[in-house]
Amino acid sequence: MNDSLRAARAATFVYFTLCGTLMGTWVVNIPAVEERVGISHATLGGLLVLLGLGAFIGMQVAGRLTDGLGARIVVPATGVLSSVALVLPGLPREPWTLAGALLVFGFCNGCLDVSMNAHAVHVEKAYGRPVMSAFHATFSVGGVLAALVGAATASAGLSPAIGMSAMGALGIVIALVSARALLPAAPAAVDTNSEREAEQAPAAKRSSTSRRIWMLATLALMVMLCEGAANDWSALHLKDVLGAPASTAAFAYGTFAATMTIGRLLADRLVARFGSMAILRYGAATAAVGITIVTVSPWIWAAFAGWALFGLGLSGCVPQLFSAAGHADPSAAGANVSRVAGLGYVGMLAGPAVIGWLTHLVALNHAFVLLILLCAITAVAARILRTGSDRTLEMAHGSH
């Protein structure tokens, strides 16, 4: 393993952490921004849709740019733009200017998200073994760092504009300093015979690859819908359904997030041993068991165990789907990852809303039956990771 590849992997960790920190910095400042602009929760919810829309558009744009220009150019450029854009939501005093700021920030963050994932696919291919899940773990670490910094700036009495500007300035420096370590192009391991065969591939084969990408994207939507639901409803479940005090209920999401991070730190070794299909299948099944416990249990301690299992099970699923999309066609890794990430992001945003809508019909814990069904479907559909280039990749993993 040469030093340049190790440096590229380290730089990818940095960009994932940066992306998580930038988004987390916005999240922890939401209450202060809402108060500054003087809007209701309902209005804020509508504005957050623009954040998601911007991210979705940015993902589609960045995918093609990354394939055309290379991750070494696009990743640091989008890292700088995302850092600059972080400042914008901390400045407005009117809803319409906040709307524009969130649209721009979402677009830039979506660009960074897809370009760094596309580069992560290239790093994984060069390594010849699974490394994707650990990258996603550091994204979660970035969110934790943002929470700590946000708490410190709030206790110091600093305005959102100052705190977000400081983090944005630091982000610019980090994005630029880390750029030189990125891989200059897709790994040289891709041989010319494979490229020639891909160019001569019949339309039917290309169509099959396209269908497979959209199947992966659909699974990503379902898995990330489950993640989004846990983000917004785990604490409310303990508080409203089980009657836990707010201080106790807050640990529900903390438990979910902690096991999610731990699972992603461990997942790469498990993928190397058992294959990506097994991680998706048994991870989704574990998540189904966890959310079933949450749905039916009347005990707070059991609910904590259920949320922990839910996070642990889901932890390795999304990285495997992103990795499979990137490896399906290395020449179009960015575009394919953008499709899977984009539809997955729609699921992440839709999850809280869908559960909220269901609570008008049934109790909150009964609404979680939808999450059980989605996890079960994902477990059954995991065989998609046993076809095409992923099978070859898993064989390479097994030989290391």
C-alpha cells in the first residue's frame, strides 16, 4: 500500500468529517435562526424543504461534474463552496432571504456529499477491500463535533452568524489543505480491456445497469426514510408513548446515533469477511427486529434496546448501496452515486413527514409498522448486491 493511497484515504475521512460538521453546524443553530427570523415551526418546516431540494439538485449536478472533471477538482471546490454557503443561513432576518440561503447551502452541501462519495468509491477500488462504511462513520463524528462547538458558542453568547462564519472559515482552510492528497483520477486498476468491453456493451446491458442503479436507489430511499424517521421521532416516542421525561427521552436518539456510528466503524471488516449482501440483508433484518421491539414494548429500557438495534442494523446498509452504485460502472461512478444518494436523500426528508402523517390515523408507535415493512423488504431485496461488478469486488475482498 503506497503512501499516496493512504493519504487519499485520510483526506477522504477529512472531507466526510467536514461535510458532517457543516451540516451539523446548521442543525444546532436552527432554534436561534428561527428566533432571529421570527418564524413558526410550520414555516421553518416549509423552508427546510428548500434545503432538501437544493441538496437533491446539487447531487445530480455534482455527479456528472465529478465524472467529467475528476474528484480532485470537484471535491475541494465543493468543500469551499459549502463552507462559504454555511454562513448564509446565519445572516437573514426575513423568511424569503432565509429561503434563498437554505436553497444555496443545500445545493453546495449536496455537491460535496456526492463528489466525496464518488471519490470514496475510487479509494475503495484502489484499496481492493471495503473502506466505505468508515467514511460514513466520520460523517456522523462531524455532527457530534458540530454539536459540541455549537454548545460552546451558544454558552459564550455568540450569534449564529458569528459561529457559522467561524466554522465556514475553518472549513475553507480544511478543504483547500486536504485537496492535494486526493486521487487525481479513477484508480489505474481499471484495465483497458474492461473499458473496451464497456464501450462495446449492447444497449440491453447498459439498460440493465441503469435498472439496477434505480433499484439500488429505491433501497436507499427506504433505508434512509427509516433513518430520517428515527432522527425526528425517537425522542418523541419515549416522551409521548412511554411517558419518559424529556431528559430521558433525548437519549433515545443518542442511543440510535451511537450504535449507528459504532456499526459503521465495524462494518468494513464485516463486509470483507461476509460480503456486502450479508451486511445489507442481516443489517436490515436486525433493524426490523429493533423497530419491532420499539413498536410493541411498553418498557423504556426495552425501547432503548430497540432503538440501539435499529441504529446498529441500519448502520452498514447505506454505505453498501453507495459502494455498489459506484462500482457498477467506474466511468460513471459520480452519476450513479448521485442517483442513489439523491433518491436516498428524498427518503431521509420524507421519513419524518410520512410518520407524522400516519400519526393522524394511528398511534405513533403503530406508525412504525411502516419502518418494519421497509426493513423487511430491504432484507429480501439484498440479493441485488450479488450481481455484476459487486460479485467481482467481493471476491477481491475475500482474497485480502
